[in-house]
Amino acid sequence: MTDFKQRLLDVFTKYVQIESGSDENSPSDPSTAAQMDLARVLKDDLQKLGLKDINLSEFAYLTATLPSNIDYKVPTIGFLAHMDTYPGGTIGRKVKPVLHKNYQGGDIVVSKEHNVVISPKTSPALNKCLGHDIVTASGDTLLGADDKAGITIIMVMLEYLIANPQIKHGDIRIAFTPDEEIARGTKHFDVKAFGADFAYTLDGECGDGIVAENFNAASVSIKVKGVQAHPGNAKDIMQNPVRIIADICSSWPENKLPETTCGRDGFICFTNCSADFEKGVLNAMVRDFDENKLDEHIKLLEQIVKEKQLKYPGSKIEMEVKQSYRNMKPIIDKHPNILKLAKDAFAECGLNPEGQPIRGGTDGATLSYMGLPTPNIDAGYGTPHGPFEWTSLDMMDKIVKALAKIAQNNAKK
């Protein structure tokens, strides 16, 4: 079968060199103009491939159709990937991909200057990639494989199907979306207009297989208004918001933090805070696979806040909770055929079909609750969101073939 690695490298290199980071502090949709720049390039590439129904919305949602080449009706499949990269300031700018051919194990020295070394100890998925061609950035930026590896896989899969009309398939819908990294990726997504019966997001880490379970998620904001006093005369008067916030953080159990949990354990992660003598704000994310346990985390934090309110009676401490997204598993469990279709195709292409629950979120989770069942698929990358990010061209090659196999098997009578 055709080896797509060189084509994947060429397409991937083109896309990662286009800056497209999102911005959680921006009120606009999309959050950055750079994402629209990438969307326009992708639209042009889809037009050159001859896809139909190409539409780029004002919110940078790009959709298109590869029409069926059969004369009978089968379910319409959707494949999705997100265009934005992690919003880490300059970390996504001026990306320079570097190819490391025929990886033979051990450390990959990305940059001595920046002390960036990718190790299988901290990125164990590398152990699945012996003999693979690995792509990294140059050491001072992220790579952008999350999720431009997913975009690249979809584009090369389309090229493959178009060049091989003997591979029969039904209608295939494509969507490239903005702002996934800041949890706004489905904000303006029109499920009805998209018109797929089910879909897959291409946004999983290398070797993750097919994943149909993710964290439930909530966000917490704790606002503190303290009692001001001159530090020189503060005894029995001052109630310092800086100290109150530190007290709240230090009271949270050590065994319920992201750095002390793994597997199916949930956590609260304190994400940022600001405070002075007058007031302060502490923000946190809450994560767990079990909704009841998510609620337990929230109730425990509420109890800590109540205790601090008693400890600092002159202050005002308020806690606000917002639900972010939910575990897709209850929805996907109602559609076992979607998982079987993908897992069978992965197994046929020599890929691991069994995925581990995602310790994070995915647009597919929200889409599933919006009426479009959408498990997540391996996109061949590892250690995302920083200079230690990498992707395997060999893994991406197999996934291209697996997507084509999904489409082909879906078209069988």
C-alpha cells in the first residue's frame, strides 16, 4: 500500500508554519485573526481537491463534503480537527519542524541551546515508535501537532480517496474548527447544517486508539474582599486577600491535584490568581470522569471556603461554579456501532484500537451532547502544548489508511 510519509511531512510542514494560536482573553470569535488565516489556506486546499459544499463561516468554521461514489445510501461520516494551537504567547510562532529519521529509542535531543530533550521516560508513547520518523519543533516553540497532525491526516486521507475511486465510500463531511484549546470550539458549530450521522475528532495522542470517554469538567472562581489596614498597625485588623487565597490553596488535599493523580483519579487544579491588600481572585479547574465525584470535589472546596470565611470573619469570600463539558461516554454507549466501525478499521491497519479515557476534554464530548456522537481518534502526536511536542509520520500514515478503511467499511452493504 502507498506510503504517505513524505506527503504527510510536506502538508504538515506547510500548516504548522502558519501561526494559529487561540487567545482565551479575547472576546472575539474566532479568538484570533490568525485562525482565519489558516482557515483560508485550508479552504483553498479543499477547493483544489475538488470538494463540494465548501463553506467558511464568519466564525472560522470550515466545512466541506467529499461526495459519495456509490449509488445507495449509507450513513454520512464526519471527520473533524481543530485549527488553533495552545495559547502560549509566542510559543506557537515561527515554528520550524525538524525531522528525526528512524528513531531507535532513547532521548531525542531537540535543542542543546534551549535544553529541550524528549525522553520516553516523560513521553512513554515514544516506546511505540521504534523505527519511526519523528518530527519535532526546533526547541523554542511548540510544534502545533495538536491539532495540525489531525488536519494533515484528514487532508491526505481526502487526497488518497480522490486518487483511488475504486475505494467505495458514502458522503464524508469535513470540519476544521477554531478555539478548541480555550473550550470554545463548538460555540458556533451548527450540527444540523453539518449533516453527519456521526463523526470522529482527530485529536488523540500517539497510540491512544479510539477514545469514547473524557473528563467531566467545571470551572471555579473564588473572589475575596479583605480588610485593609496599614501593615505597621495591622494587628487584629488586617485580613489580607493574598494570605487568604494562599490559605485556601494550601488547604486543598495534596492527593487531589493534577501533579499527584493519574488514571481515573480526578483533581482540582488552581490555574491562576491575583490579589492585593484589598481584593483577590483565585481560579481553578475541576475534573473527574464520574459526575458524582466531580460534585464531591466542588463540595469539598466549598467547605474549605466556608471554613476560611469563619477564620476571616471581616472578609467576604464568594465561590462561583460553572459547568464546562461532560463525559461523552453515556452518549457514545448508545451507539456501539460507531466505536466498532473505528476499532475494526484500526485493527485492520495495525493500530491499537483500544483507547484510554482522556484526562482532558474534546470537542467531540460537547458535540455528542449536541446530537452528533463523536468519539476521538489518535492523531499520532505526543507531549503537546510545549517545546517537547512531537509526532510520528509512521503513525500518521497508518491513521490515514484507517480513516479510509472506516469510510470503506461504512459503505459495505
